[in-house]
Amino acid sequence: MAFGLAVAWLALMLGCSSGEPFATVPVRGKVTFRDGSLIKADRIVITFIPQGASASGKAVPGGARGEVKVADGTFGDLTTHKPMDGVVLGRHKVVVQPLKKGPGGMDMPARAIPVRYTQPDKTPLEVEVKKSREVLTLLVDPQ
């Protein structure tokens, strides 16, 4: 599974293969269970995967990735091209990957949420980023 995540992340980062990078905007938000409770994990990674063609007719840009603060479920400082540059405008599938510390301190997938939220092709989370500094609320079903 870790290898698959690494390959998916590499594919996301290579999404913009030629020309100038797409313009990005900062966003922030919170991800919790539908009842407002927090996802229990040692670490949570969130990835925004752009959907469809861009307005400029170029290929779809790379995805944005960041960390969720496990203490309160908030996220911000997402990275697409440069550290903390944000996400591109438009529709995104959102992948939430809870992780736990395994042997030797390595991150391992935690079974804290239904597996569909951890897979780009199955996640039901989808948002549209319409403006800079948008605040997003992402709700996850319990197991």
C-alpha cells in the first residue's frame, strides 16, 4: 500500500509536465467525521486531486498535498508546486490518509476511516475551490 501511495503521489506531482505551473491559491479547512468527532491517527495526510481540463486548455495540473493537525482536524499550507503555495482553482477529489507509527517509527496506514476515502478513484469527497483563502469543511463517514 505504501508503494502504491508513493506511485500515486509521483503521478500527481508530474501532472503538469510542460510549461509554467498553474496558478495556485491558499485554502484551509477541517476534516472530521460527520458527527464532528476527530479522526484518530498519529498523522493524517490530505491530497487534493484536480479533476477535468483546465480553463486554459492545458493538461490537468498536479495535486496539492498537506498535513491535517490531528489535535483539531484542521489543515492549510497545502503544496502543489512550491512549499505551501496552495491548490489550483477548480474541482478536486480529496483523499484523506490516516497513518499510525509502525515498527521502527515508519508510517503505516491506519484503519481509522473507510478505505474509499484513501483511494483517488473511489473517494466520495469532492470540492470546488473558487477563490483564494477558501475555507473547506470535509465530512467523513465512520467505519
